[in-house]
Amino acid sequence: MGPVNPGAGAPPVLPANELESLRAEAQVMEEQLRAINERIAGFKGEARSPMLVAAVDREMCVACDVCTAVCPVGAIHVNDVAEVDPNKCTGCARCVTECPRGALSLHARS
Ligand code: SF4
Ligand code: SF4
């Protein structure tokens, strides 16, 4: 069933079951994109840096999601603020370059 239009001028409302279905579809696509980006990173020789990992300054982060979009391996998730999974991060620095707030930086792995 398509979107329900409650009236002229009002935005269309999606039925709850269709919304859930779209969310599930989006999640599958996210996983596929992550897998593709991991393969691309592998072809580019972007092997995991044994030395560096990204970290977030929680005071600076505005949860804009830019970093999640640019991270090639899906190492960042944003809830209230961005969080980096050090087990996935390859230290490529893309998030550091793209964050509009300067909230990300690379640090030596401990
Ligand atoms: S790009 Fe920067 S400000 Fe935006 S969510 Fe990521 S860390 Fe936060
Ligand atoms: S440095 Fe940033 S963009 Fe690169 S893998 Fe780590 S979290 Fe992702």
C-alpha cells in the first residue's frame, strides 16, 4: 500500500507497517554498503593502522551524522554523540577531515 495522503497540503503519512518495512530495508542496505566499503578499503590497501584510531570529543560533537556517512568501514554510530568502534576503525582519518566541528581526531592505540 502506498502512502496515505490525509489532505491537500499535508505531508503524506506512512502506515506503521510500511514504515517498519522501509526501516528494515534501509538496515539491509546499510549492511550491504558497509560490506562493499570494506571490500573497497581492502582493494585500496587501507589496511588497519596498527598505530592510530579515531576518537570523539563528546563536548564538540553535534550528532550531525557526517562522520557515519564518510567512514568506509562503518566504525561510527551516532546516538546522542558519535561513538567510534576501535575494533573496526582503520585509522584512515576520513572522519577527522570531514567533521564540521573538529570533534574527531586520531590517537595512538593503547
Ligand atoms: S561529523 Fe563530527 S559533529 Fe558530526 S556526528 Fe560526527 S563527530 Fe559529531
Ligand atoms: S578514522 Fe574515522 S573514517 Fe576512518 S575508519 Fe576510523 S572512524 Fe572510520
